[in-house]
Amino acid sequence: MWEMCAVKGSKLEFWPGDVTSLKLKHFKEKTHIVSQEENGWKDFEYFVSDLEGSLNLTFVGKENIQKEQYLTFFADPIFHIGFYGAKGFINATRILNELAGVFSIPGVIFSRSITVRDYANLTREKEFHERIKEEQYVYQKTDFSPQSFTNNRYEKERKAIQNSSFFAIILGFDENEKEIFSPKEHWLASTFCQTYPDHAEFGVGCALYNQICCKDHCKTLFSTNGREDMEVMYLRPVISINAKYIGFYLEIEGLGLTGAMQILAEGNGF
């Protein structure tokens, strides 16, 4: 997981909140298919070529991947993603990460969906508050879990499941708050269970302008009584780029091919 910090090099420097963009010409031929069997709704094929120009990125920090230094960015939310019912809940995290992975290049770029932990990682002090009730729900005789529902059987009676729902407000991110928190509602690759006295509901987390939700502010997809629902939101990738190759993949003002070659020639990048 990345750490929030500034990164300085002889040719470039990045501070948390700095905005740049990813050159999509390197990915324009990439596509990803999501089937009805996976999302519970219908078949979709996503094309990077449908995204115009470049993808806006906001720098948040750095991380080490396989002993190499990577710079980490939050991308603008892209692609409408729909999930329906038990299947959508079960497969959502994998689908989000695989679709975000269209921007991955082995050894150069690592891309995945944003999670609750990414937002919590923005705060250095106790600004991020998870409000999780210490409750549980015990399955009754005719209850389903998402997994048992897809197998057309009831869940084991008296099995307990813990509440994992919460609502959190992130108080801000210096003067760059608006750049870090997109006004577009988007998925988090983080699922939750919300318990009630007579049933439990399952859903996928979402993010709003300055808050994250892992409860029914995002519509739950499945209930222990077998009720299914759907929700459509955007995908928000987290993109980490090997510091050595940063000049080739980012639109950086004043940095041409010569500058990109000089960064590569330095070996360590930053």
C-alpha cells in the first residue's frame, strides 16, 4: 500500500494533490469483457478507446513494488459499472480490479480499483472515522447468503455473520480537497454486510464527494430474504507507475521526449 508523501527528483517533483494525466495512446487497443454470469445483470464490453484524450490523475504518494519505486495516483472515475443481486455482490471486487487493470503493464504500471483503505490512507491524523456497529445477524431456517442463493439452497441455520457497514466523512485534504475527491459517485472494491433485527443486507461500498459509504447509502444488492437489487456507478482506478518510466506515460508540461529519456537514463527515476 502506498504512503502519502511528496516525491522529488532531479528533473521532476510531485506533491500530494498535484494533477497530471495518463497518455491513453499506450492502452487504446485494450478491452475488457464482463459477462452477465459475473455481474448478475448483462454482458458488457469496455473499450479504452471510448475514453477521449487522456485520463486525469491526482498524485497521492509512493509505494515499493518488487523493490522498485512507484508513484501512485487516483484516476478520474470512468466507465459505468452495473451490479445486480447475489452474483454482482460476490464478483464485484474482482470485476472492479480486473477492469481497472486494463491500464496495467507488467513491471511498469500497476492498476486496480480504489478501496476504503486508499481513502483512509489520505489522512495522517484521526480524520477518518469508521463507525462500525458491533452487531451480528444469525441466519434463520429460510434465509439465504449470497453464496447459498447462487447455489439455490438456504444458508446453514444459526450461522452468524458480523455487521461490517459504516459511514465515514473525510474532513479534507489540505487545499487540494476538490482534486482528491471526485464529485462523481464511484464504486469501492470493498464489500459490506449491514445487519438488522430480522435480516441482513449485502452491498458494495461507494464514495461521494468527501465521504465514503459502506451501508445502504449505496443501494444494497442482496438481502437474506432473497431480495435482489441493482446499482450502477463509476469505476475509479488507482494507478501506480514505475518512477523510471514516468515521463513516457504522463502528460507533464514542459517535458518532451528528451526529458523523458533523461529520466529513464537516471536509472532510479526519483
